[in-house]
Amino acid sequence: MTLTRRIATVTLAALVAAGPLAAEIRIAHVYGKTGPLEAYAAQSHTGLMMGLEYATGGTMEVLGEPIVVIEKDTQLDPAQGRALLEEAYADDGAVLAVGPVSSGVALAMLPVAEEYERILIVEPAVADSITGANRNRYIFRTGRNSSQDAIANAVAIGAPGVKVATLAQDYAFGRDGVAAFREALADTGAELVHEEYVPTDTTDFTAAAERIFNAMKDLDGEKRLFLIWAGAGNPMGKIGAMDPSRFGIEIATGGNILAALAAYKDFPGMEGATYYYHDIPDNPVNDWLVEQHMDRFGTPPDFFTAGGMAAGLAVVAALERAGSTETEDLIGAMEGMEWETPKGTMRFRPEDHQALQSMYHFRIRVEDGVDWAIPELVRELGIDDLSVPVRD
């Protein structure tokens, strides 16, 4: 931390201790409220608030003080995310922060947490490097990482003799995801034969698909194209319309939000692995989330609603366990901490602060009257079933 910022932080701390701000615990939610991933962001914020509500029994108080959540919109801009996190710590007195949605924004925010010596709970950004090569001791992640996604999906679709190609977005989320998937797939006996990366805003997948088809059309055995994608563009539907089955290629992908699952209806029987689907987990936290979300919004909770709730639950559990808002107390409380979430038990691994958690191998089922495809559980992959590497 620079001398100027250190002085500013000390001054702010003194003002907080002396004034009315001492009577509340401030938490910043720094996330992409507007932009291409705003659907994910809205779910994440709803889940965060519901998690805080559930964990505090509806009082929205912890350690005898009210919780105040400050929202800040990164607009998916890494520089904006960095500046807003600085503002949250230095000007707003946030004792910790949650977010963001984008892996690229998260990587820009990590050094800020270290500079200000404050906790950043990353949710739902996925790139391995967040709790890997770029991590620092102030970063904890409740969201799953690329390796957890990759290992679960490799288990779901990989087998000896299977040939696999990947299509991913050309940034940290996509490249980290493919790197982890490549590594995990090797353990299944399957072979990764082609990797294709395209810009994040791609809408025409013709050229990329043709390169994939050319790389796979003369191969023998089972052939699968695995998609790693976030946001708009619908590569699955558009590539599916190009009839990859004429080359013996099946499309596969991981789970997604309900709106995106509508496109899965064209792929009954498709298998993959998902982070969450509301009908899969069977535990009291998820029962409450599903019931309350249906009552309040008329829809089941979605992919990132569960993630946001896990983060809110972690915030309260950490503060209660630490008995303090001091960063060092929180780190001590959070390393190795287990807490209950809509997905069951999560655990912050002490080595890298990644939350270990269940994933779910699914098979797509289509049902009349349901607007989206249903990821039907094949097998729960628990903490002990996923050998998630610590990445440096």
C-alpha cells in the first residue's frame, strides 16, 4: 500500500471509529450490474442478499451490528472494477467485498485487496488463476473454479477412445477452462484433438465450426465438441444447426442459467456437469431458497442465485467465527472454514482459499410444459470425488 493510501485508510478508520459508521458493518458488492453478463449479476446479487437474510435469521445483523451492502457496477470493465474496489475499501469503509462476475475484471481487482489488506470473496468469476497464479492471501472464492468445472465435465463425457474438440471464448475464463479441461480429460483416457478460441462477442460461428469439423471428420470413434461459453451468442444452437452429426460429432457442454437451458432442449440425452440446478440438491438451505424464490419472484432460483447465496452465507459465517471485522481475524476464521449452502457443505481450502464443493453430472431431459431442458442428476460429484489441484 502506498503511503498516501495508508494514511487515507488510517484516517478513514479513525473517522469510522469516532462516528456513526461504527454502528454498521459495510460490505461492498462490486459486480457487472450492467453489460453482457447482467443476467448473471442480477442473480448473484439476489442470492447474496438472500444468503445474508438466511444466515442472520432475517435480522440482517451480525456481531450486534446491521449489515449494509454497497452496490458498485463494474460494467465489465477491469479498470472500473479496480477503481470501484479501491473506492469501496478507502472511501466507503467496506470491511470486505464480494464479486465480480467476469474473470477478467476479477484479475484486475485482486491486487487491490492485497494493497488495502481487505478480504475479497470472489463470486462467481471462474478462472483458475484467480485462486491460482494470481492469488494473494486476501482472496477467497465461493464460486467454482475452472478446474472444478473441467474435472466434473471430463468425468461426465470422457472415456477411453473418445475424441474431443473444444470451443471457448478467448479470455481468462475460456483459456483457463480449456487448460484445466485438457488436463482433466487426459485422466479419463479421452483425447483432446483440437482447440478453438473466438472473441467473447462472437455471433457467427461458421468459420470456427468448419475448422473443428475439418479437424475431426476423419477421426474414428466417439467424437464430441465441448463448449465453454458465458453470456450471449448461443454457439450450441448455431453450431447444432450446422449438423455436426454428419461428421459423427456430438455437442456437449456444462450447466448454465435457465434462459440458456432453453437451447439445450434440442439436445436431449446430452451429458455434462453443472454447478447447480434447483431440483438437484437436497438440503434445508436449498429447500428454503427454492421456496422463498418461488414465492418472491415466481421462478426457481438460478445458477448464480445459489452462488450469490453461498457468498452471503460465507460472509456471516466468517464474521461470526472471527468475532471481529479485522482482516487477520477473518483470514484465520475462513481458512479451512466449512459452512452450509444451497449445494450442501462448502470448505475453503487453506492452501489457496478455493471453496471445495459438489458438482453434478447430468443428462438432459426434455419435458412438456417446461421452458428449459432439465439437467437430470446422474451422479453427485462430492468434495472427495474431485481431485482439484492447487495451482501456482
